[in-house]
Amino acid sequence: MFSYADIRLKHLFHAAIAPACLCVVLLSNANAADGSPAALSQVSGQALYAKVGDREITVDEYNQTYDRTVRQRYYHSKPPQEELAAVRQEIADELITRELLLMEAGRLGLQPDEVSIQATLEQYDQRYANSPRWKQDRTKLLAALKPKLEQGDLLRQLENKIKNIAPPTEKQVRTYYRQYPEKFTEPMQQKLSLILLVVDPSVGLCTSPP
């Protein structure tokens, strides 16, 4: 059962991102045999999977999410053929939803917590200080990690903002009730009564007149 706040927030949120949804353009509908998409467009040297408004989802991002999902769900084996289409669609929905949420975070003016992000980067730096690969590619790895941490922080802030919605006032409740009466009205019901009469089997169904 959803509360009024849940339902009201759902309406407000979908109203806010609906225009963005119209801007979602899949640039890759074909898929390779292993489930990864075949790129149909290129930008900045990277193959594009989809565009959400002015935000871009690359084929590399799709493949990484696909590989992670398969590892977590199928333990390094391939998805059954009959489930492959559903897995592809789930990944596409996940990536597009993420971009829509980030667009909403931008619309609300949310900013990443740079202090927290910097602290997390320093933790990575300390954890992998003795790794040969980290020493060799440290600058590149940190540059790739920071945007992901910033996005994760924005999504966390947006989630908290949604969860902390204030309880509705009596006026809001009454307004919502008037706008959506069908949500509070039970459909018409009909009752049918059946009367059974016990009939002696020896009595014929049709009798001749005397």
C-alpha cells in the first residue's frame, strides 16, 4: 500500500522527467550473439548505445553493466537463450533510468559533496598504493573514478530528498481526493442469490394433465 506522499511524489517526479523521456534515443538496436550491442553511432571515438537528452550512454558502459549483471546473476555462465532478451532490456532500462535520475538531480540543483568524494579517492589511493598497476595508471584511474563517485553521490542525495518528503497537509489530501476520486471508489458490485429446491427423483419432470 502506497501512502499519499509516495503517490504524490511519483506524480511529481514523473511530471518532471517526462520531457526527458521523450529525448531518449536508442542508437543501437542490434545485439551481438553474446548480448553486447552492435554500435550504430560514434562520438569522441566511443561507440554510442543511447542518448538521453544531451547525456550519452556508450556501448562500453552497456557492456560493463551487462558483464557485471551476468556475473552476479549467472555466476560467470551465459544467460539462457530464453532469458537473454529480458536481461538486455533490464540493462537498457537500468542505464536509461540512471541518466534520467541524474538529469533530475541537475534540474534540482544538487551538487556532489566534493569533500566526501575527495576522502573516498584518498582511501583508494592508500588501499592500492602498492599495486603496480595503480602506480602506473594512477592518474588515469583516479580521473575515471571521480565522475562515478560524483554521480553516485548525486543519486544518493536525490534518494534522500525523495525519502524525506514532508507529510501532506489536510488541504493537499482533500485536493488529491477530489482529483483522483476513482482511487477511493469501489466499483459497483452485484449480488446473485440462487435458490435450490430438493426434488424427489421419482417425480417426473413433466406430468400429464389429469
